[in-house]
Amino acid sequence: MQKRDFLNASLLGAVAGASVLPTLAHAQNGPKSASGPTLLTVSGLIGTGNRGAFDPALDQMMGKQKLQFAKAQTFDFAALTAMPAVTIKPTLEYDGKVHTLKGPLLLDVMKASGVKVTAKTAFFLRAVDGYAAQVSAADAAKYRFIVATHLDGRPMALGGLGPLWAVYDADRFPDMMAKTLPERFANCPWATYHMEVKEG
């Protein structure tokens, strides 16, 4: 992944403020409203959702990144770690060493969000600094993308690679191993906080 330009300190302050806002409604399908700070918001072609529409007053960071939605599914740390976890051990671009990452499959998170995956489904993954990448549902399945919550046995911190990271085990796939380390992770935004489900 190429070096990313970070937002200014005031925007990062908005991240902290927005993270403690409670979710707005209960979902009929998927996890109930989060009781802890929301770490991940999934919008777009989802099910019922467990929060309401984008709020221009309170969803400040999302607004600065031009996000809009009528409903969303939110997940806190407890909701994500309650899902079946997958462990991967990729070589990371930042130090060239093998690390252990753990979290639910991306497709399981989408299933919990009420997403009906088709051959045209794609996920637009966005990080807190605005970096974004699109991953097709087919690639999410092929490469077994996870939403990592833990790095080397510990929860990932905001300010590092977390608290969430949409990532996969590039070491397992010859087509990815043929690429340079940064190229392998171009579609893996660390500090992932929002995912939009699209078709086409």
C-alpha cells in the first residue's frame, strides 16, 4: 500500500467523538445495536440495519469523506469478536515479518449485515484517513478476507493498524506472492471503519 496522507488533528478528534455515539435503532436481522463504541459501519445494499440515516451534525468524519446512507449496520468490538474467528499469518509490508491476525471473515460480517451477495457484489472499504479500496465479493471469498480485530494476540489500537483491518493472507496465494509486499496489500485499508456494499 502506498503511503497515505493523513487528515488533520481536528478530524482525528472527530473520530474519537463520533466513536462513542450510540447506535440509533434495533435491527430485525443481524446483530442488535452495539452497546460499546461503534467500530465498523456497513451501508449500501444491506438488510434492515440497526441504525438510521447519516447524520450531518454528528457523523462528522463520514461527512468530510462524502459518505451518505439511509440506514446502516453497526458493529462494536463485542459483536465482531462474538463471530467465528479466522486466524491468518501473512508477511506484512511494514517490517517484512510474519504476523498473526485474527477476526471474522469479511463475508460473515456481510451476512450479519443482511447482504445478499451476487456475482456483481463489491465492497468499498474505507479507512479513517480516507484511504479506500474496492474488493469484489468474489475476491473476498477467494482470498478469504477477514476483518481483523487482533494482531499477534492483542486487540489492535487506533493509531497503529487498527482497531480493524480488512486483510487477507497473501502468503497463501501464488498470484499475490508474485507481487511486491506493498502491492499485495493495496486493497487492504488498515484502520477500516466503513464498508459500502454495491452492485456492479
